[in-house]
Amino acid sequence: MSTAGIHAGWTRADTHRALTPPIYASSAYAQTSHSSLRALFERRADGFAYSRSGNPTTEVLEQRITALEGGIGAIAVASGQAATTIALCALAAPGGHVVASSRLYGGTTELLDDTLADLGVTTTVADPWDLEAWEAAFTPHTRAAIVESIANPGAQLLDLDALTAIAHAHDVPVIVDSTLASPALYRPGDHGADVVVHSATKYLCGHGTTIAGLIVDTGRFDPRRCPERWERLTTRNRRFGVTFADEYARGGSGLLAYARAKYVTDLGATLPATSAQQILVGIETLDLRLRKISTDATTLAGRLAAAGEVAEVHHPSLPGRPDRHLVARDFPRGTSGVFSIDLHGGEDAAAAFCDALELWSLAVNLGDARSLVCHPASTTHSHLTPAQREACGVSEGTVRLSVGLEDLEDLWGDLSRGLDAARAVLPEARAVPA
């Protein structure tokens, strides 16, 4: 993992044999002849014509994440939300049906309930810990299922092998948002996933500088097995003059070719070359960062579980969690640095806790080198219904933590300050002893 994170996708092929991939800051690329430019637009040749559809720096990032995830191809896009949107649109829009985990990031739930619903996409939500409910959610019209490898914000793990087996029995591909795990901790394709999406803004970048998203085809999905389900892939496309599923016969991904040609280009969800280069730099230290972050998060979760001000800690290492057995089986390298706590006293206690922190920053990002906290019910999950928040494990007293790279004892000292502040706002009748 560490070796691929530094070397995959780059062969020092530029004129000066640069050790790191250069930033190709060019909107367009000159061709040698009229016929060569025409061949690019007719999809008879590979290359770059205009950076809205592809860029040499961005291509290195795509090749690197493909290697890290063990896939057959990838697309880099403008954000993690763009990656999820494009993956779902390419498989289910318009008018398809999606089975969605009840434990998804709030923005993904809103996307399914609102924007994709406008395109005729319907959604059935199912608890991924309830295999019978998961099985019952599929219909003959289901075109995709979507889950998170580590759920945001409660850090719930799932038995992806079991979930994908059920989906594949219905001939439905599974999209896994693996932002919180990253390939340093978990590769969804090894457990049956067909498509992997990342908000590269988070751990892949690692320093809170860049918005980016990635879509990876693991090579498991082939629309030719059920051609009537994905006619846009398996029949000749009138606009582009090709059958995208033919890419599979050449070892490529028709899904990605279709997604890039139609959605990335039409929607302009382009990742700038400078952003791609910053993500590449972040990936070089991904493995090292996740080792420390995961270890420190587990330690902090254990200490918080013993704090009287905390009603519950949502971390897979703790006793009583139904997913605890998956830590050793599927996540032996760690479960990342994101987890949540429920404080006695609801939002008042959560607000006092967050406001008292000095080292932890109050921000809605995660996966940064800096430790971050936020209150999901009033931010990332604020537009969900109370029932949706409850299904995600978000209450008025929930605080999400994203552990960074600071010294462990400094982080704990600051959390202790926050716990003191949370205790101070509790009515004396309900106060919990320090």
C-alpha cells in the first residue's frame, strides 16, 4: 500500500523526468493533425483534447487510486458528492430504483430524496445490519445499491460480503462509499463491491486543502449479463456512436467511459489539475497517517466511554457493538479516526462541549491532519427528518469527532475541557459525577 501510494500511475514520463507528477495547467491540447483530433472525438483514439474531459495530471491520480483499490479504472471528479451523484446517475437514472443503507452521510440521503428523485429515481432505505430487510428491499427495477464501508458519523461497520451476495443474487451492482476507510484500511472490491466512491477531500488528501472525488470500477460489474437493465450501456449510443459495454471486451470499463462522456462532460464536474496534484501528494502519506489516527481514535474512544458526561460512544472497538467482530475480520489495520459520542444534556451539552475546545477545531470536514468536531444534527444531518437522523444514529446530543495527527495526550486534555463544560450545563438533578 505504501509503495503504490507513492509510485502507482507515474513513470517519470515527462521531458525532465520529474519525480512527482507535474501540474498540467492547460485547458486544451494541440494535436498533430485534423484526423488525430477527429479520432479523439470519435472515441477511436486515447488522448487529451480539452481538460473538461481529462487531464494528464488527473489521469495519474486515476491510475493511482485504481491501483490502490485493485480496480480496472477510475474517474477523478470535482468532489465526493459529484462522485456519488455520477455513479448513481450512470447506473440508475432516469427512473431506476436504488436500495440505500439507512446509515449514510446526510448529503447522500438528501441527494437520493431530492435531486435524484427529480430524475425519477426511487429509493428504498434498509438497515444494513438487518439482512432480511436488505433482501426485501430489492425489486425487479433496482439498478444499484449504496452503502458506506464505515458509516458517517457512527463508525458502523457492515458485512459487505453478505450484502453484496444478496445484491448480486438480484443482478444489482453495489456502490460503496469508502471515504472513511480509504484503501489504506479496507478495499471494498475484495468484499464484492462493484463501484467504489471517495470524497478524496478527506483522508486521501489528508490536510484539508482540496475538494475532490473519485469513482473506481472494481471490474465486477458487467452490464452485458443483463443487457435489458442497462440499455444505455449495452446498445449503440446515438450521441456518441458507440456501445459503451464494448469497453469490457477490451479490458476497460464501459460504465466509466459512459459516466465520463455523459455526466462528467455534460455537468462539468471536472477536477482541476492543481487539485489532482494535491491529492496525489496526500496519498503518499496515507498509509502512515491512518495507522496513527486509527490507533489514537481507538484509545480516545475507550477513555470517552468511561467518562460520566458521555451517554454512549459509537466506535466499533467497544463492547456491545454488533459489528465488533468485523474489526478483526475485515479491518485489522484500523477503523479510521471518525466516530461519534452522545452527551447527556442534548444540544445544550453538545454546544458547550464544542465551544470549550481549544485544540479541536469546530468544522464540518473530516480526515484532516487537524482534529475536528461538529454537531451533526445542526449541520451535516440538519436537513434530514427526525426518523432519518435516528436511523443514522444521530441525536441532539451527538458530537462527531475526527481524530487528527496531534499528540494523543494533548487531544485528550482538550476533550476533558469539553467534558467539564458539558457537565456544567446539566441541571443539578441530572448532573453526572465527574
